[in-house]
Amino acid sequence: MASIIEICNMALSHCHNSKRITDFSDKTNQANLCSTFFYISRDAILEAHPWNFCKKISSLALIEKNPTATWGYSYAMPSDCIKTLYIDSGIRNARDKDLIRFQIYSGDTSPLIYTDQENASLVYVKKNENPSQYPPTFTLALSYLLALNILPGLMAGNADRKEILLKYYQLYLSQ
């Protein structure tokens, strides 16, 4: 499995940049760009697809019963949630008709999940910060998205390279 720095160096290679970094603290444009864009690129790609390696189910912490006239319960959003998928209905092999309605609203300090499901559990994509757990497809997709984000800072006016990187990113994201 690739490290964060190895993923950054893959992105630099995708940009046809021959310089490599050894740490985000390197005093180079490449290190500065990678440190600026790595984490936001990682979080964006985690949010863009329901990756199996970081799906999680968690019982939600009740905030309030009957918080509005519309919803029966409000729950705290799990702190490691990067994308909500669905409220678990508790029905094995659930179908679309079994899906539990919910809505996310802004709370005073963090997002809240409103639903009519008592003792709700949320299935979601967690923020996975451990690159040793990233499967190869995710690592490649992340490296291409990172390359798209750092390319403008590496070389101006290379529209052809940007189109190629975008196609590879979309290819790996669709798998």
C-alpha cells in the first residue's frame, strides 16, 4: 500500500514532473502544492463514491425527540462521517421501499440528522486517514485527482495533459 508521500509522487509523475518529494516540509513548489491539495483531494474522492473499504455503520446519538413538527428525532452526525448513505432499516436485503427517510440540517456546532427512525443507525462513508487501508483503485483515483489539482501550479497552459488526467480520474472513480 502506498504512503501519502508515494501518492503525491504518483501525482507528480502523472503531471510529467520529474521532481519528487520526501516530505511535505520540503522547500519545493511540488511539496507545497502536494501539502496544499492532498487532504482536500482525499476527502473529495471519499465523498464522491461509496467506497467499500471505508463504509461504516454506527448507532446515532440522540439529540432530541420531536425536534420539529416534521421529524420525530434528531441525531448527532458521527464525527468521522464524510458522506451519509442511508439510515439502516434493520431489514436484511432491504429494498428501496424499505429505505428510511432522513434529512441533514445544520446544528449549532455540527450537522444533525433528522428522521422518524427511533434508535437510528447510519450507514456512511467514514473519513479514512490511513493510506495503508486504501485499495489500489482508490489510490490511483486519488493520485489522478491530486494531479488535476496540482497541475496548474506546476505548469501553465497544459490543457491536453489536464484532459488526459481527468479521463484517468473518471476511469478509476467508476470502478
